[in-house]
Amino acid sequence: MSTLKPTTYLLMCGLMVLLLPLQGLAGQTSEAASPSPQRAPAVQDGQHDFDFEIGTWKTHLSRLLHPLNGSTTWIQYDGTTVVRKVWNGRANLVELEADGPEGHFEGLNLRLYNPQSHQWSLNFASSNGGALSQPTIGEFKNGRGEFFDQEPLNGRAVLVRFVVSDITPESCRFEQAFSDDGGKTWEVNWIATDTRVKE
């Protein structure tokens, strides 16, 4: 025969009555709290994103003479772009030479792929300046590359966007734009269209 006092027995029965629904809730909570396993989206390895551009291209370049100044005066250049692969595609070197009304232009772009961030940095220099500019950083998605940074222009910090688009085996387009309102609006100031030179 049980040695429990009636009050103890009643107390234990009451606790069991209280705990049984809580156990059911605990089971429901743990099931609801543990989502079904999902796979993390695969990160694209973009180290060969610029392979399409290796080679020699005829370049037509349009440049806005005075960006973010109300100017609508564009000048045109025509020249040649040569792109060489470095580090088996994880970097490349772009050399542009062009001529136009403003004279002879020589530009260099060193593009470097970061395998940790899966992003590219585009580092530009002109023969007039002799130094690499602040890099634009970004990546390709759905066949379009977008790269951003912030640079000083006329004593103000502006956002810079560089876009690579319209990529085909025989042609591609490059576009640079500035924004002085935090990216709400963009003014394009550099457009280059490249057409591949047949080997």
C-alpha cells in the first residue's frame, strides 16, 4: 500500500495534469522551431568572369567632358584595347590606347579576383596620372558586372558605378556613372563599346 499522504498524492496528480499538456506543447514547439534543412545557395566561383574579354578589341569611347556639372558635351575617341590573362584568369591586365579631339589617351586597368569574397577589384590608371585609382569592387550576376566605389570629385565625395554588359563573343559594353545623391540618380559619363579584332 502506498505510503504517500493524500495531500502529496493529490499534489502529484495535479502536477501531472499540468505537465502532460506542456509536454505536448514542447513537442510542437521543438518541431515548429526546427525548420526543415535547407541548402545554402552555392556561391559562384567568378575567377573566370573576364575570360570572355581576353584578346584584342577595337574600342569606341564616349566621355562626358564635365561630369555632374550640367554639361552635355561629349567627346569621342577611337582606339584599341588589349586584354591579357594573368594568374590563369584570376587577374587580367587591360591596355587601352585611343585618339580623339582631346588628344591621345592611354589607360590601364588591373583587375584582381578575391577568392574569399568572390568579387573583383578594378584598378584604373591613366598615363597622365601615373597612379592606380581607388578600385571599384563588385561581381557578375546573370551576365552583367556591376562594380562600385566612392571617390572625390571637385572636392565632394561621389559614388561611382562601373557596369559591364551586352557581352557577346564579338562585342561588349562598358559604362561608368557618378551619383552625388547617394545613388538615387546616376549620370553616365563614360561609355566604351568594344568589337573583337579577328585573329
